[in-house]
Amino acid sequence: MATNLAINDILLNQALELGGFRTKKDTVNAALEEFVKRRKAEDIIDLFGKIEYVSDYDYKKMRKR
């Protein structure tokens, strides 16, 4: 999919240099991957404290065969 985007050249060049990427395309793809990973991690972090656990559950019992 060909896309024509107006990207901030200053930020793109800084990311290119900081990331040590060879191309602007590699830089943008890496930035998008990092963005998605961070958002997914935030979703998981939001679950902390919302999941109820059975206090007397013996997880070690399941390991024994």
C-alpha cells in the first residue's frame, strides 16, 4: 500500500539517528511496532487489580503428575 504522509522531518531524522536504522522506512516501521507494543502493554497493566484470584488455590498441585 503506497502512502503519502506528511511526517515531521526533524523527528524522523532524530529517530533514524538514535535507532541506527538504514532507511526512513525502517525507522517508521520500528516506531510503529514500538507504539503497538507499548499500547498493548498498557492494556495489560490496566488489568492489574481487576482480576480476582482464589486465595486457597494451590498452583503447585497442578505441577505434580
